[in-house]
Amino acid sequence: MDDATAVAAVAEMLGRAWPFLRCTAAGVLGALANVALEDETVVLPRLYGTRLYLGFVGNLIVSVTMAHVVDHDFPTAFFAAVCGTTTLRTFKMRIESAFEHERKGVGGDDAD
């Protein structure tokens, strides 16, 4: 294989990978934007008892996934990464709140 063929093969490979790399970069920037917007620090994964908390890695996974789900346009992928993570976090808090409310209702307020 001569140099021109090798360069052409690498250029074709990068051309095919570019949409994937662009969406991944948008997801990473979206995860960093989430941390900056919420005034949080970057927290590494940690283990408390038997529970694993992913911290920033979890935010990064969700952001990159959301960026890949939408159109392969960089701005759209970036905004999906930012908004998708925030939406999922709000949804999770509402579910936990509803479960806590139901647990308190079933567990004991028999004063009625």
C-alpha cells in the first residue's frame, strides 16, 4: 500500500467517524455545561455501603447518550445533552418524592 492510498483510507475512516465524534464532543460539553450551570463540583464515582454513585461519570454517560439520540447536528446534540440530563434529574426527583410520600402514607399516619 503506498502513501496516497493510506492517506485516502485514513481520510475516509475519519469522514465516516466524524458524526459520531461530533455528537460525542457535544455530549461531553453538555455534561460540563450541566456542572457549570448547577454550581456543582465534578464528583468522581464513589461507593457508599453497597450503593455505587456515579457522580460526573453518570452525568457524562447520560449527556453523551442524549446527544447521540437526537439529530447529528452539533448545536442540537449539545442542547439535548444539557436539557436531557436536567429533565431526567427532575423526573428522578419527582419519582423519589412520590415514593417517599406513598411510603409515609402506607407506613403509618393512622391518626385519621
